[in-house]
Amino acid sequence: MRYIEHDIVVKRMNGRNVVNKLFKSIFLLATLSALLALVILLYQIVSQGASHLSIDFLTNFASRFPAEAGIKAALVGSIWLMLVVAPTSIILGVGSAIYLEEYAGKNRITTFIQMNISNLAGVPSVVFGLLGLTIFVRALALGNSILAAGFTMSLLILPVIIVASQEAIRSVPGELRDASYGMGATKWQTIVRIILPAAIPGILTGSILALSRAIGETAPLIVVGVPVIIQFLPEGVMDTFTALPMQIYDWSSRPQQEFQQVAAAGIIVLMSVLLLMNSVAVFIRNKFEKRY
């Protein structure tokens, strides 16, 4: 009888090992497929656009001649756009997360609000473009300015930052809060000196992903009415501008093969800006991870 039970246990263990190896192989294949697609995409972009990368490409305005086309106006416009989007979305997003997690009561109203915030994170970007067109461009008469586009992009990424910030604040150990209260600190002092520093790594992770999405979106800018080509640099947030996604979209939609290569060079510049932004945020995140 014992031998029979032993055989049954062995068969079950062997079956579980087979299933484990099967799923391990499936996950490994999925990872390798994603990496292969990424490598092919990067190789194609770099091989097409590397020859057009130069100082002139960064300092020239757009042109109808591929050899003279540059990305100066779009690059400066994207930087202006991020100067509006980053502080607006991060301040509103983190502030909303602090209120929902630390101050708002746990009732049906807050549950309804949080459910809708999570749903807004999956709304197509063109819907936010229509919202920005209605509110900022027409109702507030901001036109197709940097401010209007920046507020529209802030609405687009705000749900992502709120949800990520809530999760980061929620993950702070309760012992830190209790110790702060036990030392006589007020709720606001606890939030500023204990909770936020400990939650910054998670908050920055969500903000990095959100800002990366904002700098690469095209649909809201098209709906808001951002022009494709301009021959001047903006001097303030109320000026008209163009952005890297708009310029790349215009080049890639042209039939000439030379413009396809110029578009690839623009993508390399856009990816470089993203890597720079992410590097700064990762440095700050790692700095706070060492403290908490």
C-alpha cells in the first residue's frame, strides 16, 4: 500500500515538473520574442537614420528638401511642452493621490472616484485631445499654444500618475507612520517627512512611464491643432509650436524615401530625449531607495 501511495506522489510530482517546464519555456519564448522585435526595430531605425544625424540636423528648421531638413523647432517645442506637462501633471497627480490615500474617507464616493480614475487611464488619447480642444483651445481661448497642448497632455497622463502614486503611498510600511505619530508629528509632517520620501521611488516610476507616453503622443496634438512645420522658436507658453511626434509623423507620411530616413533620424532624437529624462528620474529614484 505504501509503495502504491509513493508511486502516486512521484507521478504527481513528475506531472507538476513537466507543467512547470512547459510554462517556463512559454515565458522564455515570449521574452525572447519581445527582445527580438525590439532589436529588429532599433536596428532598422538606427541603420536608416544614423546617416542623417548631424549638428545641422539639430540646428536647422524643417525643409521641403530632405538634405536640409532639421528638427530644431520640434525639439525646442517638445522641451517647452514637457516644461508645462511635468510640473502640472506631477503636482496634481501626487496631490490627488495624497488626498485619496491620507485624507479622504473610505466610502462609496471615494470608491467611485478611484474606479473612474483607473478607467480613465485606458481611455484613448484622441478623447483627451477632443477634451483639450473643447476646454483649453475654445472655451479658455488658449488657441494651439504650448499651454493648451501642455494642459491636454497633463490630463492624458494624470490618471496614470495618480494610480501609481497611490500604490507607492500605500506601500509605505505602517510602522513608519506609527513611529512618526508616536514622536508627536502631525499628519502633514508625517506625509512630508516620512511618507513622501519613502514613496518617491514608486511615484517616479509611474511618472517616468506617464511622461514618456506624453512626449510620444501625436493624436491629441493633431486634435488641438498643433502645426506640423514652423520656422520659428517659441518664446513663451502662449506661442504656437510644433513637437517631435508631429514632425516625425509629417516626414514618415511623405512618399519620398529620403524623408523616411529623416523620420528615422527624428525617432533617434526622440528616443535620446526619453533616455535622458528617464536617466535623471532613475538617478533620483535610486538616491531615495538607498535612504529608505
